[in-house]
Amino acid sequence: MTTFSDFGLAEPILKALSGEGYETPTPIQTQAIPLVLEGRDLLGIAQTGTGKTAAFSLPILDRFARDPKPRQPRACRALILSPTRELASQIADNIRIYGRNLRVSTQVVFGGMPINRQIRQLERGVDILVATPGRLLDLIDRRALTLSNVEALVLDEADQMLDLGFIHALRRIAKLVPRERQSLFFSATMPKSIGGLAEEYLDNPARVAVQPSATTAERVAQQVVFVSSGQKHRLLAEVLQDGAVSRALVFTRTKHGADKVVKQLDRDGIPSAAIHGNKSQGQRERALNDFRQGRCKVLIATDIAARGIDVDGVSHVINFELPNVPESYVHRIGRTARAGADGAALSFCNMEERAYLRDIQRTTRQDIPVMPLPLGFTPEPPLDAPIPKAGKPGKGGQNGKPARGFGAGKPGSHRKGGRPSFGEGAGAQARSGAPRNGAPGRPARPQRREQRPAAY
């Protein structure tokens, strides 16, 4: 298959694809589309950004174009489930583009939007419904939607959909759709345990794996830099001021961490925006639109957004914090080098994240080249340096916890890494003549202001 016309797709679909400049199908599309057109269940694995949405939506549109049916009230013919709002919106937008010359209706529903408006939109029925599981079940509970007419069930990013956070919702949804249906699971990663679970919902599925699971995109130039936590913010500001960074997506592990990075960059005079689960839908859409339109060149995101950000021209992905799930690394860096473009991925790694880095390299089966720290930064030990253990009595602790002997200071008196601030902590208290075990204290010995605590 060298062109989309080789699949025998309906002419209105081919016309829409031609209008978008789509000529040659990607490897996942070449292998998956004929199988889906045959009506087979499918488990498809391919790198992110390789065209999985078209691989499942084009055959569904073709089926509806050749077999039009009246829409049933509060029902849909195809149900596409997505783990995130952003990905759901992106899928619906793409389907509308592919089917713009067809009389096929597409709706998207997810949380954060008025549910009554979505109820009204579904009253007359819809051909293709794209949804997140939570809002879908809310609509079903309100009797605003039935799944009894579903002919095709699609799970995009199936590994996350089948993870513990979604499995209960999925099991409930699976009982509500007809047994006679076509089921399509697509993802960039598919761990063995999740793959086995997926096959419970597929009937004699064809399996298409364009690349080995958890393989990163070839056109992404990856690097890692070993840097302490205290130097990460300064390093990020220096990297973002490089003229080669035209549009950067920065990932943190937590929502609080994302907001903290935005505040720090603002102090450095670098405009940025954050997108995560604590933001309202309006805030998330504005941040993403500003990033997409180029009004904001730096977007800070958590992993939940890694699966739904499809923005052209992302030159750099920066892992401000490495993910603790190796597969998340694949999805993160897959936000760059999309549609045949080149991209760069830079990861900041402190001592506590060394184990995450080893897991990532083991999972992706590749070593990530090390970038040296710029001048003016304190070097970190190499990757083969031993990971620090919990602090022993009398020594600095790990993960910011004070070691034994530094626990009696004032609140906020300990620096990161367990170091006490000058003039505070147990050492200063002992010299001050504070009573010990109820005994009268000794008179305090005069101290010079610049003298550091004895244990420093």
C-alpha cells in the first residue's frame, strides 16, 4: 500500500485526505487499515505521533459512508475512549477533518464542561462519540446515553486505559456494549501484563506492532544531564534562552511541581503556562491554544497531558523531572519529532532519579547520551556512581529529611538535603544552654556571628 487510494476507501474520505496533504500512509496505517476494514479486532502498537488515530478512524468512517443508518436518540454507532480530555478533543478534531465530506456526525464529551449541554447534544443521537470514561458513565447514569447500538469500540492509549485507574470503568462499559462488535486497541506501549488483559476484551485479535513496545521515535535526539535538584531551575532557564528552542514542552511529575516551575520561570522573565488536572477546562484549553498558536513558547505539563498534546513544531521536550514509570518517558518525548520532523529531548536527572533513568534505558533498550553541565554549574557524579542511601546518625539525610541530631531546630531551619541553616538546629540549641533531660543548662558561650554550627 503506497497511497490511501490503495485501501479502497470511499471517495469523500480520499478527497479530505488529499486536501490535508496526506498522500503516503504510515507503517501502522498500512498494516492496520486493511485488517480493520475486514472487520477484525485489532491490537495495534506503534510509536506516538505515527498516525494511530487515522488507522482506526478511517475504516470506521468508510463503514459508515457505505452503510448509512438513521441516528438513534441518545445512542452512538462508534465509541472511542480516551484517557485525557486533550486527547479526546484531538481525536474528535481529526475525525471531523477526515469525514468533513460525509454526513457523519462526531461529538466529544469529557469532564470539566457543562453536562446539561452535552445531554442536549446527544438527544438526537450521534454516529461517532469520543469520550473519557468518567463523563461517559455520568451520562449513562443520567439515562442521557445508551451503548446498545455500538458497532465499534476503540480504546486509544489502551495501556493507560487498562491500567488500574480505568479498569473498573472499562469493565462496566464493556458490559453495556453489544457482544457483537468490533474492538480496536491502540497504544504506543503495551506491557505484557496489560497486553494479556487487553486480549480479554478482544475476539481473536490481529496484532500489529510496527516497532517493539516502548521504542522511542528515531528522529528524537535524546540527552540526559546530571544536575542537582537545587540547580534544575537555573539550568532550565539557561536552556530555554537558547535560540534553538523555538517551542518547548517541559514535564514534571506533580501538579504542584508544574506550578512551581511556572512561578520560577516568571521570576526569570520567561513566560510560560501550566496544564494539569487541577486546572479548569477553560484554563487548560487557553494554555494549549496559546502554546499551539505560538503566543506562549513554553508549556509545563504533567504526565496526564503527555498523551493528548499534538502540537506541530515542538522543538524540545524537557524532562524537568524524570518519570517513575518508564513508558511515560516514551510518551513524553513523543510530543516532538512528529509527522517526520526532527526534535530534541533533554532530561534533568538528580541523584534520587538515577534509578528511574536506569529503568528507562532498560525499557527502551538504549543508552541516553550524557550532556555535560554548562560552565558555572556544580558537576554531579556519573551514572555509575552509587545511589546514596538513607543518612546515618550524624550525617546529612536523603530526600531533604534531616539526619539524626538535626531534628530539634525551628520550623524551616533545615535546608534541602538535610543541611541545617546557620545559627539554627540542634547544634546551636545545645550551645545555647538549653536544658537537657530536665537538667539546668550551662551558660551560653559567646559565639561570633559568622561562625558556623559545629556539625556543618
